[in-house]
Amino acid sequence: MNKPKLLYVDDEAINLYLFREMFRNDFEILIVSSGKEALEELREIEDIQFVITDMRMPEMDGLQFIRKAKENRPKVIYCLLTGYDVTKEMEKAIEEKQVARYFAKPLDPAEIRMFFSART
């Protein structure tokens, strides 16, 4: 059985490494360090089902990335990961179904597995 393909976007190298190690048995993990790189991956790889992106990144934050990505890949399930309080902008994005949900840092692997297993 093929594992679902998940793209993880974070500007911190240690977070990319830890995420891949934590979920390598659950998903086929693709990692990138910026919204720009993530947009390229979504253009090139058709079968990405899920995206988790850090909210705070230089150049393009998580919501900016998701808005751009949804223009071409609206059926992908997008989630935010944040170590900060949820902003009104994030709440609005969730209400408008731009973002499926957000996860708090430090992340809870069981919470992420449960959320995505219900969608595969």
C-alpha cells in the first residue's frame, strides 16, 4: 500500500529533520524550507495530498503560501503549524476553509496522525 504524500514546509532545518523522522512510517514525506520551494514542489509533484506549513517564515508566511498554492492545487489539504497564538487572520482562513486546521508547536504526533488518517 502506498503511503500518502505529505509536504512539510519549515524554515528551520532541525524541524524538517525531526518531522521527517517522526512521520516517515506514516507518510511519504517531502520537505522544503520556504513557501517558494513548496509552490515548486506542488507544481512538479501531482500526487501530494497533504501540506503542513509553519506559519512564521521569512519572505512568505504560511498563509501567504497557502493562498498561492490553492490557486493551482485547491484539493490538497492544507494545515498550519504555529508556536504562537492563533491570530484573527488564521481563524478567518480556517473559517473560510483555506486551511483545514492548525497544529500547535510543539507538535503532537498522535494528533497529526489522527487528523490525516481520517482523510486517507
